[in-house]
Amino acid sequence: MDISSSLAAGSYGKIREIADPGGSAGPTIGESLETFARDFSETLQHADSAAKDAMMGKTDPQSMVEAMAQAQLAVETAVTLRDKVVEAYQEIMRMQI
């Protein structure tokens, strides 16, 4: 799994579409979150295997650094998503019935 800056930006754009449903009909929230979770898991697994391979001398350190950078970007995107979900939940809880 190769999650680059453009892919992260695309994922963030999908998240914004979820938050603002005024756009065109697309994947549901559940489908988008499922895809994001799957990509996130694959990215972390790739970074883990790249680190193991680099420690065993099977690959060069540059590929490990790139995999770690991709994992960091994926984690930052997941934290941003979590923060938005918590913010939306808090906003709903503030609404008067």
C-alpha cells in the first residue's frame, strides 16, 4: 500500500464530502470509513514489514524511511478523522431538543 500525500489529500477530501453531503451521490459513510480503515491497516503492515526487512538487511534503509513516513502520514490522517468525529459528536450533544 502506497499512501502518498496526494492519496492522503484525496482521503481528506472524501472525509469532507462525508461531512458536507451536498455533493454528488457517492459512497456511503460506512463504505468510506471501511476503505480508510483497510488502507490504514495495510499502510501500517507495510511499514512494519519494511522495518523488519531493513533490520535483517534484506532491503535498503531508504525504503524503510519512506514506509515510516507513509505510516506517519496515515496516522496523522486517522487522528484528524478521529478529531472531526469527536467534534461532530460534541456539537450534536450541545443541540437542544
